[in-house]
Amino acid sequence: QVQLVESGGGLVQPGGSLRLSCAASGSIFSINVMGWYRQAPGKQRELVETITLGGKITMADSVKGRFAISTDTAKNTIFLRMNDLKPEDTAVYYCYMKLVTHTQLELWGQGTLVTVSS
């Protein structure tokens, strides 16, 4: 059974940095889309940044120049480096993968809380 496990959230002061990680375990043939979404209290889940197998990146305007996605394809792992964090970045961050095992799956991580506060 394939699952995603996230790590790396926490409390950080405004202007600080964090790195989130998400690893997919199980028998995986390919991962076509990897990315991060977030959900702030009282708001809908929104896209942060995604990357396709072909390298196309989609990113929210609010994080451009501050957040960067990277991958370790050999380990089926995705990272989100977040710099210059702001209070409005406070949210539960979810990793997402669209992958192929014996079938095509869309999976979400369990979520990790990022709190930006002084």
C-alpha cells in the first residue's frame, strides 16, 4: 500500500525558514505530479507549488521568490523550502502526489502544521 509521510512543520518567527519533506513509500511505477497545498484556518485548501514529471512548475503568486520545491526522485521524496515566512503562511501543509502503481492514484499526506508567529 502506498502512503505519503510528511515531516518538518513547526513554529517559526516571521522572516524565518523551514523545510518540509514528504516521502512516498510502497511499490511505485512513476510519479507524474508532486506538490504542496495548504489550508489556513477558516479557508479552503490552496495550491502552493507543484511540479510535473516533465519539470513544469506551478506556483502560487503569494510564495514566488520565497518558496522552492525540489525532489529526490530516487527516494520518491519531495521537499518544500520556505524562506522569509510571513504570518499569512500559517497553515496546515499537505503534500500531494499523482502516481502510478498497479493503477493511477492521487494521494495526500497527513498534513503538517506551520505556524509563523513572533
